[in-house]
Amino acid sequence: MESPRRLDDALRALAFAPGALVIAGGTDAMVEVNAGSRRDQLARGEVIAIDRVSELRRFRHDPSSASVLLGAGLTYTELMDEPLASLLPALAEASRTVGSPQIRNAGTIGGNLATCSPAGDALPVLSALDAVVHLADASGVRSLPVGEFMTGVKTTALASGELITGIELPVLGGWQGYAKVGVRNAMVIAIASACLATDVSTRSVRIALGSVAPTVIRCPDAEQFAAEHVDWDSTSVEPDVAARIGSIAAGAALPIDDHRSTAAYRRRAVEVLVGRLVRRGFAGG
């Protein structure tokens, strides 16, 4: 097992063992281990723990470009703290819904993205905000839009020997929020989730859904309808318009029946969640 403290050392270790299990908080990895996966890597000692890599535990806010660069090793608890909670309020709201305090103290934004579960709480926010994922290996760096990085159910564009180093997000000038529904009120995997983010300067609305398709999806038709039918001057919305936006978003969903829910329930949940977010975001005043 390797436990590097510098990014260069972590990338060298990964170049030497490109199939190694990379863990930060380990909250997703240990679920897989307990389910019987990853045990060959553990038996061979092919584990690289990156929780001590200082470059991955930082963030940088650039007011001139209205952006924030999050290190992949930032925990959910850190995302809930200021100043990030004010700069990226939907991400803070999503982070508060993740597991228990112990999970939030250990789990990281990079780990959530690398696992790429359709139910990952941070992922609809990253999608709605058009995040850019920064990647590195021993030979260089590259960046991908988050929509290109997430390729399917727990599959990504991450190449062998490559590490997520950061996620870049815009700081929007408008309301944003996250909501999900599950089988109970806390410590729950989302049956359906949604993020809505607005930008007053461009009069744009972004809507992303989780747990209702093979990966997180955007709702361009609902976004366009919302941008054209809300009242930007008073930041208000008529109830029937909010309901219509929810309905259009639900039409974009591609849910399935599984042990946690039915496709019909998920589609209805999207309709309700998006409608509520629209009403929250355009409450007037």
C-alpha cells in the first residue's frame, strides 16, 4: 500500500501500478470490498491512499473569472463550510444529504465523481453547473466537461493510470438548490434527485437529474421552457408554469424498475422535485 503526500508521488505510484485501487475517504470503495469486489487488489497490496496529498485538499476561488477550483480530496463536510457553502450553495445542500456525519467527514467530491453512481448526490450539481473535471497522470494533464467524463452506470472516461485532481465550477449569480427522495428521511440513497441552478445575468436555468437514467442527465427542454416563462424581473413563477417545468423534466427521465423503486414512481418524483425547486428558486422578492 502506498500513502503519498505529494501529487507527483501519487501519479508515479499509479503509473507503476495503473490497476491499483485508489482511495481517499474509502466510503465507496469499502462497499465494493464488502460486496466481494476489489479483493484481488487488496491481496496484492495494490492500494494507493491519496487522503494525505495536500494538493488535492485545497480549493481556489477566482473572483475575476467567477469560478472555484475544488481539489478532488475535499470532503463533503468541507463543502458544507464557508466560503464554499455560499459560493456553491447547491453543492453544500447536496453534501448535507450524504450519509452520516462520519461519511461526510471521510467521503470526497472526487470519490463521488470517480464512482459515478447515477445516485451520487454531488453529481446532479456538477452537471447543472457545467463542471470541468481536471485529470492527470505521470505524463501530463487534461480536462473534460463533466458530461463527457460520466459515460454510464459507474463508468467514466478516466484512463488507466489517471487521477481526478480537481473540479472547476462557475459561481453563478442566481438561486440554486438540490433535492432528493428516498425510502426514508436521512442516510438514504436517492431514488430520484434533482438540481436546479439559475443565473440572473444570462437569464438561464439549468436542471439536472440523478437516479433516473444510466448516468446523470440534463433537461434542455425544461431549461428552455423555464427560462422563457418565469418572471425574471420579480424572480417569481406562476404555479402552473412551475408544474409544467416539472412535467417536462419528468419526460426527460429514463428510469427503471429496481429493488428500490418503480420507474413510474421515479418519474413522478422528478416532476414533484423539479416543480418544488422551481417554486423555491422563483419565490419572489
